[in-house]
Amino acid sequence: MNIKTLSEKIHHSNRYGIFFEMGAGIGISHNLMKYPGASSTVHSVHSLYSKEAYKDHFKLPQDEVAPRAVSKGYCDIVIENTKLPKEVNFILVSSFQLPEEPSETKHGWIGYYSTDGQGVRFYHLSFPPKMSRKEAIEEVALTGLNIINANNQHCLYSSYIDRVENRTDLILDLTLQAFTSSPDKNKLAMFRPTEKDSWEASRIETSLRSKDNIVVYKGSFNPWHAGHQHTMENSVKLYPEEHTTQALSISIDTYGKGEITADGLLKRLNSLRSLGYPVIVITKPYFSDLTELILEKVKGTLFLAMGDDVMDKVIAMNDSYIFSHEKVSAVVVRRHTNGENNYNQIPGVMFIDEEPKPISSTGIRNQNQN
């Protein structure tokens, strides 16, 4: 639905709410008020741009350290401290960082509480750096209106949603649905195993704030085996650990093997959880897709770990140009069944030897099926 249709549909529903819109979120209520009937939907709109105004509105101590403006915590405090008049049945709060510069990250949160829906949910949106500020503001407005219309009943409101949370935790199944069914083919998020036998999702920038480099081992890992472990353990030895993040990566589109469903992705994540590595999930299949998304965020070098059979595919798919980038290197495992391939013509490629007994995920799957 377009914005006009959505706005008119909301005006004819029983939604009646309070809006707190900070950081380029003002388009949500603005669009509602563009069309007749807004008085039946909008109780009040607040724009608390400064932290002083935010603390003053909620009567918080001025010396209290407020959470970062662009955060779930900031939105949660707004919802927690807003008293609803009897006739009001929802609160929507938005907070976004949408710089004009194409090199800077554009992202933010929409928090929605409904008295007759699914409680409190927080939706994190990430926009491509090349997207203009105007386009991002329009997407925020459209997403917010879709959330009001659906009243938190599902999460597929926007292809730019990459995380869904409630007050205490990540709503993993909805987050994975947002990834696997998204038409946006430039999506990336990092999932970290937690002590609670689950996962947390975060922006990859969070992991790279204290690290210059990242080692990424991309594959299907279906299943994980000793050869994978050997590759990862030996790859990370080549780089200073105190400056390097380690991660696995899975693509939703598995190139020639079909696309992973939300349930399939959850099973794959859970099978890797005990390893302790964070897992980067992307929507596109190629190494060039992965490097394009990560290079926007890493300060130092992106090291790609792979077997020489995978390097053969990289070359066959004309993806080897990625190694001409000064910030991209590779660790290639020589497989004893694959001859002595030599990639000296590709800059920045280093080699390690595989274990004496080569193994593959495909071979294990075939054995299990027999």
C-alpha cells in the first residue's frame, strides 16, 4: 500500500495514539495529518530533539546519563514513561540517524506499544549508505504507517528492517523472517551466540569499533566439520588477535542450492552456536556481495577464509577482482584432492594446508542420506 492509502485506512480504524518522533521520524505523523481524518488517529505529537527537552518532558534528573538517542533504550524509556489517556490505544516512538553523506551509516529505531496488539516491539532499520536522506525519510514514514496498520501483528513492514526486539530480548523468529523474505538484496546483520542458549543481533559496526580487521569464513556449514574448524583456527593465527574480529558468514541465497527459509536459517545458526563465533547473515550469494557490504564498515583489512575449491568458484564467477582492493585479502586452504592450484597471480592470497584427511559438508550429507 502507498502512504495515502495506508493513512486513510488507519483513519478508518480504531487506532488512536501518541507520537514521539526524533531524528527524521516526523514523516509518520506528518503523512497521517496530510489526509482528512487525522483527528481520529492522532492524539498528540512530540518532537524531543535535545536531551534536555527529553529529560524535562519526562521529569528525569538533568545529571542522569541518558541512553544514546538512536537506540532501543531511548525509545523504551519514552514508552515506559508515557501515561496513556483512557481513549489512547498506542504509542509510536521513532529515532533515526540519517546523514546526507553517502559514506555514513543511516539507521534507527521505531518502537510501538499497543494496548490491544502484541505489547511492545522495537524495529531496527538499516539503509544503504548510498540512499539519499529524502528516500530514507520516506521509508521511515512508510514503515511506521505499516506498523500502525498491522498493530504489531507481524514484522514484514519494510525490506529495511533487520532486527525485531521486545523489551528484554531479540524476537529471533521475526528477525529471521525479515531477512529471508525481504526483497532487499543488500542486507547484512551479525548474530552473536548468548549465554541464554539463544542469539542476539547487532550491527557489524558494533563489533568493529574496537577492532581494525575482520576474518570472515563464508560457507554453508551444513554441517560444520573438522575441516572447517582447521581452516578457521589456522586462519586467525595469521593475524593479531587483539586487532581482529573473527566471524562466520551464511548467505540466504546459497547459489545453486536454493534459498534458506527462516526455519532453515534458525537450524543452521543453532548448529553453529556452540562454536562461539558470531555469524554474519547476508541476503546475496557472492563473495563480492559480502565484501561490498563489509568494506563500508571495516577500518583495516577484510580477510576471507576459504578452500581452494571455493577459490576456483570465485575465479569462475569473475569475483576475483575483489582481491585488487587494498583492504581485501584471502587465506586459501589447499585441499589434497584438489591438486596444487596456484593463485600467485591474485594479490594478497596466502595458503595453509588442510588436514591429511580431506572432508567436505557435501560428502557428510551424502553419507547421512545413504
